[in-house]
Amino acid sequence: MPKHISVVIPTIEEESVFGLIRSIRQMFGNGVEIIVVDKSSEAYRKRLEKAGVTVIRQRSRGVENAIVEGLRAAHGDILASIDADGTHDPKGLKEGVRIIERGDVGLVLGNRLAGLEDGSMSLYLRFGNKALSYIFSKLYRTRVHDVLTGLFVMRRDAYDEIRKVDPYRAGIAFFAIELARRGWAIDEVGIRYYKRAYGRSKLTSSKFAYGINVGAHLIRQIRDYSPLMVFGGIGGVMAVIGVVLGIFVVFNFASTGLLSEPGRALLSIMLIIAGIFLVVSGLILDLLIGIERMLQKRD
Ligand SMILES: Nc1nc2c(ncn2[C@@H]2O[C@H](COP(=O)(O)OP(=O)(O)OP(=O)(O)O)[C@@H](O)[C@H]2O)c(=O)[nH]1
Ligand SMILES: [Mg+2]
């Protein structure tokens, strides 16, 4: 029996949503559940209701909350989401569903970088997105290239594990981080990404600040997941700088017979001690987290 699919669409006055609704019905048939989470005007909402979709009026803030509200109301065995602004090719939903139906993946992301239309994504957004996706992939040993995409397909049981988590501002990276943390496999499909045909960006007034926010969440994850990586990394760098500085001081002392740079000598010793202290702290925290995980598994 074919699985029942729910597609959640977050929107603020996106004119493209009506064409998107038609495309989704063409692709999956009229049985598909389409839930539009709307934060627009009364007139726009009336038009949505006429289109025969389930409309949820969003009272919370942010696209992450919008999607979570939609997912909570969804009945499908497979859950999906796509931006309403017509920029993401909905064919990615179909391919994503195919991968989810194979059974070993919890979340499929639509990789926009595989099919960018000219002028659809600025160079600096492309770079920022790649950098965040790289950190994400290293952290969770996955290979995704577009963790801030607006298209995903998810297993119902994967979503059930995170349905109680309060969303933080990180776009779809929020879902990817929360599922990856719980050990779900994440895959991607290449999609076409088009320029916006109507209106302006609704997500944020500064994509730079938004990217920094997502980066901060990832770094917090690294700190909680593997303190040795953060503390050990910073401590290691400090100790190495201290040693190099110390070698200079010793070298000077050996050649002149005078301790001419007591300030540098002191700095070198301090850096080495602080560096070692950080590495040891990282090791202890890593050990404690390891023990906590072992105990959790036993429960
Ligand atoms: N319900 C709801 N929808 C939102 C909110 N913020 C953004 N959206 C919708 O989420 C989708 C993504 O937002 P966009 O404004 O397209 O963000 P973006 O893709 O980074 O920006 P562009 O490159 O200009 O398209 C669009 O369908 C928006 O209408 C929100 O707070 N609530
Ligand atoms: Mg957009």
C-alpha cells in the first residue's frame, strides 16, 4: 500500500504557493495532505482555504516554529516540507519520499547547490551555506551540502522523537541537528533552485546574522558532543604557541647569556600551562559524557 504523505508549507504572503499546491497534487495525487502554515493577511488566507488545503494560522514566530506546528498537525506516514516561494523544485519531494521508503534514512534534504539557477544564490550565501554544511557533516559523520535548504522529507518515527523539542532559529538545520544528534541517518537529493519570482525575503532581515546564529548552534553542539574537540583544540593551539615562544626565549638566552625577555618567558609558561589545563579539562569532560551515555543506554 502506498504510504500517506503530508507536506507542510510555511508562508508569508507568497504568491507562488498556489502553483506549488497544484504541482504537489499532480505529483502525489489528490490524497496528499497539504498543510499550509500561514502568517499572512486575511485575504490571502481566504484564498488558501479556497484551494482546499489545511490552513494553520501561525501565532508563534519564525519559520522553524511554523514547520513544527504543521508537522504536529500532520497525519502522514511520511512528512515533508517545502518553501512556498517557488524557489525549490518540488520534484525533490518525490525523490526524497523514494529514499525514505527504502527505510534506512531518517531525513532527506534537498540540496539546492546541485542545481542553482543563475543569480538564485549570492556567492557569499553559497560560501556560508557550504561552510555550515561542512561543519555539520564533520560533526555528525554525514555528507550533506545544504543544511539550510527549504526542502526535506522525514520519517514519521524520526519526527516523533523530536516533536517535543522547542525549535531554535536555525531553519531546516534545526531538524537536521536534532535528528543527527539522535543517530538518524541523513541523506540528500539534488534539486533545482530558482530565483524568487514574487516579493521579498521573509525569513530574516540579515542572512549574515542568521548564519552566525546557526554556526553558534553547531559549535554548542560540538561542545556538548565532544568537549575534547573544542577545549583540546584551543588548548593545543595555546600550548604550541607557548612552546614556540619559549624556544625563542631559550635560544636568545643561550646565544646572549642574558634573560632579556622576562615578559615573553612568563607568557610562554602561562600559555603552556593554560593549554595543558584546557586539554586535560576536555579529556575529563569527554570521559564524563562517555560515562553519561553508557548509563543512558543501560536505562
Ligand atoms: N509561516 C511562516 N512562514 C515563514 C516565516 N518566515 C519565512 N517564512 C516562509 O518560509 C519560506 C522561506 O522564507 P524565505 O523568505 O523564502 O527565505 P529565503 O529563502 O532564505 O529568502 P529568499 O532567498 O529571499 O527566498 C517562505 O515560504 C516564507 O514565506 C514565518 O515566520 N512564518
Ligand atoms: Mg526563499
